[in-house]
Amino acid sequence: GLAFTMTIIMVQQLSIVGMFKRVKWPEPTSSFISWTQLITFDMEILDLSCVVSVSPFSHFAGRLSIIGICICVILLIHALWVPIAHNGNFRKSYAPLMACVGTLVLIFYISVISTVTGPLQCLKHPNGLSTAVAYESTICWETEEHLAMVWLGIVALMIPLAFLAKCCHAVWVFSAEMQAGQVGFLQAYAFLFSRYKTETYWYGLVHLFRSLFLAIVPILPNVSVQLLFMQAALLLSLICNVAYKPWRVPVANIVDALFTVAIMCIISCAGFYTDSDPSGVLAWVSVIIVCGAMVFFPAILVVTLYNQFFQKRKKTFQFFLCHHKTGAGSFARLMKMELENSKSVTRQVFLDCDHLMDLEVLFDQVASLTETLVIVASKEIFTRLWCVGEITTANMKGLNVFKVALPDFEELTDDFIDNYDFYVPDLSILTTNGISLENAQEAMRWSRGLDTLKVPPNLSHEIIADITKQITQGASCSLTPWTESQDGDATTFIICDWTSTEATSAALILERLLRPLFAHTPNELPHVLLSGEQVPRTAERVLLMCTPGVLEQEDVLRALKSVAKLRAVCFPIVVDDSFNFPTASYVAEHSELLAKVHDNEEEVDSLSSDIVDIFRTIAVHLPASSGSQTVLDTQAQEIARRLRLATRVLTAGSSQPVVSLQATDRSEQSDARFWRL
């Protein structure tokens, strides 16, 4: 399908070359290029004038109607198919319809634009008159028929331009929609995103704007200018393709580059067969290139000097996340991910896992390189001297400070502050860095007066987005629990300890890490099951976030019970090293809790057996609170690999699925054998 699409696009580009009437191609090239005009809905190539005679306006309107007829046929087929295949659920089938129409328009975008702009493509003759290239009997701008064709073309042009605007908006909101887990959005715009890698999701716009530019090139009056501008558009496209390698299929990058080079060679050859004098055009082009070079280098010098002397005033870190790693490491990581996605954040966000190389300079980084300190206040943050030192430094230097209080945080008492050296006896970390006990006590009293954003117990992406909005823009938001809507066809879910902010944060982090890796398979996008949500019947793969106490939560056990009944594959993800794996004594130790989940002893034994069986698969470690972004990305790729290789193989007499790692090559086969050990 991809090869067919790229071939159609190449043929359309050749059809644009065929519109350059000043290029006198020899045979058989002339006939070959003429036949490519069929793809621009030009029926004149079939020489039907001997059968029926139509006016230029009727001919133009007929070409436009072909586009409308194709779309109407798709809508008719859709209207007939939905009642049969989807029981009349037109709303659910909207995304596939949009994807189908979008694919059709995207493939034939050059033909559509060149067709509607046909009346604007005029060829000037020695007598001073100009005639339409595609309608040779029509004199441009001097007959009512031509003016009518122009107005009809302008009205029709609004449709492909509206399509382009809609695609631009889709690319603009892509990141936000993916963060919100809008699978329907991805399905509807599959024609725009599915062919390209996640990191180059925007490349569909490059394709569209290239097509638009190539389609309007024939409007230019001089053939030398036409050839020059077409070469420039293709060259820019080639550079972009080589620089970013945007296609999902690696060979497609090579094919796209070869097709582009082939068209550029044909255009270069066209210059030898033109009857136009290019001397004036080339002279102006040479002047523009020389002037551009003369302006370019001084501009680079000015920008360099500006960055050297003026940008120095801007501090390196726009935000510094001050947190206790054990109590708020995962939440801080989630905050950093959200801040970096905010358009208001243009500089770095400091997180010790990513940026701290030397503890000796930590307080200097706060004092000299930080603009805003964000205190992620957890239960024990003020017992950690490094955190207290960061807060004290921010107070002494007059930095902007925001305080985000987690559910377990309790405001400092006068007794704790006044007797701080009793509660935290060794203050050497502070004193060796020039911070006295009095400085720390003053900073702690000052911190109590800061405006505090209180995080509700039920954390979600929306809560994090609200906190980020308040910190970056000062917008007033109410931090209320929010339940993310799940796609009805979703098959992958994440279960965590909903009573723990750190566990929920780790689950939300994993969801964000996996989304780009499954962007092209929307139904496999992972979703975090929030507190109170049931495991959907569509669940095929479940990730269990293993944190201390997760298997002691009644809601989690009920969710695992549903997973076992659905015979879904369950993968353990170890987030905290202090997690205790269940043993044979698990039932005896948690008999009362298991009895609440099940009504009889047989079901209790079955569930405990299912829980133990989950950990027969070697768990993946995800250090959400302490790992760097590079480590987290690597672990997320391993988790994604396992999810893709896993298949539900139900063994006779067993309610727990067996994970089968089916490898496609020798290296993956060896990996699969390793994971089975």
C-alpha cells in the first residue's frame, strides 16, 4: 500500500511537468508525460471530442465533479455498510470514514489542487493574448466564461485548503491528544500520522505543503521560473527526508529519496527542451542568491552576539524540582514530563536524576542557574537536609517558589522548627555549605506562608496538567479528581495501588512512556485504571505496578480477580525495590482480605494461585523515582517489546494464561528463551 501511494504521488509530480507547455519533449517522452495527465482528471487526453462536444466551462465543471463523485461514492458505501456491520452505530464508525476520505485526499492532493487552479494556468502567446493551458480555446481574463471558471475554481479551492487547515490543527494538538489518551483522534487521523515515526509525526504536513506548492507552480508565468521553483521545492523535501528519515518503514525513506531525485533529474532535462529565454530569470536568481549570502553571514553574527551577551541573563533552569526521592520521586518525574510538554516552558527543568553530577555544586545550581523552585512537599521532605538546603538557598536568593503538597504532607509545627537540630541532629551538610541553623529555620517558617497547591488523593493526568498550568501561567484551577475516558476497544491496561500517590504517579509515567511506542496501534495504547474503575472485558494485557502493599489492597485484588477471569496476560512491573514478592504463605497472611474478595474457599485458593503465577514471568524493573530519562525510555522499550510478543495461550484446566514470547529472529529467540528461565 505504501509503495502504491508513493508511486501515485510520483506520477502526479510528473503530470505537473506535463503542464509546462513551453517544454517541447521529444517522443516517446512527450506521449508518456501526456498520459500522466489522466491522474489530474483530464479526460481530453482520451480525445473524446469526436464523441461529444462540451464547452470549456462544462469541461472544467466535469473535472471538478469527478472529485465530488468519488467522495459521494465513499459516503454511500459507508452509509450502506454501517447498518450491516456496526448495527447502525454511525458515531463509532466516524473515525474510519474520516481516515478513508483523508487518505484519498492526501494521495491525490496534487491532482485536486492542480485541477481547481486550472483556469489560473495561462500560456502567453506572441500576439499578447493568454489562453488557459488545459482549455486552449479559452482566452484568459478577457471572457466571461473564463471569469466564471476562475470563480468556480476559487470556491472549489476552499475545500482542499480547509482540509490542509484541519490537518495543521491535528498536528498542533497531536501531543495533547496523545497525553489525554484520545485513541479515536489517532484513528481518525491515521492517514496523517500512521506512515511516519512518532518523533516525526508532523511530517505529514511537509508532504501536504510540498504537494500544494508543486500544484500551484504551473500558475507562474515563465517556464524557467516554474522549473526553478519546482526544483527548489523538491530539494527542500529531499533535505528534510534525509535529515529526519521520517517514514516508519526504513526502506520508504530510501524510495522517497530516489523518487525525488528522479523527478529532479527529469526537471533538469526539461531545461534543455524549453523554448523560453531564461537569461533574465537566471540573472535575477543569481542576484538574489548573492544578496542572500551577503545578508546571511551578518545575520548569523548578530544572532551569535545576541545569544552571547543577552541570553546569558536567562537562567539555565526555568524550574527546579525540590523533592524527597523516596516520598515523591515518581511524582516529581511526572511533573517534569508535564512541564516539558508545556508551551510556556522554553528552558530546562531540573531533576536530580537527569542533571545532578556533583552534590558539591547543588546549592550553587539553585542560587545561580534556577529561576523558579518548585517544592514537592511530601511527608519527610524537611527531614532531608539537601532539600532543606535547596529551600533555604531559594529563600536567601529571592527566587520564585511554588509549593505542591502531596496528600501525606503535614505543615510544619513551631516545635519542629524551633527544635530542628533535635529532630535532625547532624546539620553538617548545611553548615559546610554556608547555611546556618537560623537560616534553615527562617526558610522553614517562610515556607509555611507560601501559597500551596494541594494534590488530591486520586491522581490523574488532568490533575498534573492543572498543577502545571498554575505554576507556568498562574491560571486559577481547582484540583479535583478526574476520570479519564477509555476507548471501548482498548486492550492494554495498567493496575496500581490507587491509595499511593507514588504508585499512581509511576503508573501514569509508564503510560506516557508507552504511548509513543504504540501510537500506530491505537487499541493497544495503555490506559491506567483509576480508583473505582472496573477492568474492561476487552482487556488482553495488564501491567501490574509492583509497589509495597499493592497486594494488600482490596480494589487491586478485585481487579486481579477480573484479569484472571478474562484470562488476560499480566506482566509484573517492579517500581520499588522494597516490594515483597508473594510466597506460598501469602494466603495465610492475608486470609481476611482474600475472604472479602471471594465468597468461598475454593475461589480464595484460585486467586492466590493466580497471583503467585503472575510472578512466574520475570518482572521488568522501572525505577520511576530514581532512574534517569534514558533509563526509563530503555525500560519502556523492553516492556513494549514484551507486550508485542505476548500472546494469550490458554492451557487446559488453567484460568491463568501462559505468556508465549514468539521471536522473529535468532536474537529475539535467545531473548525469549532467557525470559522463560
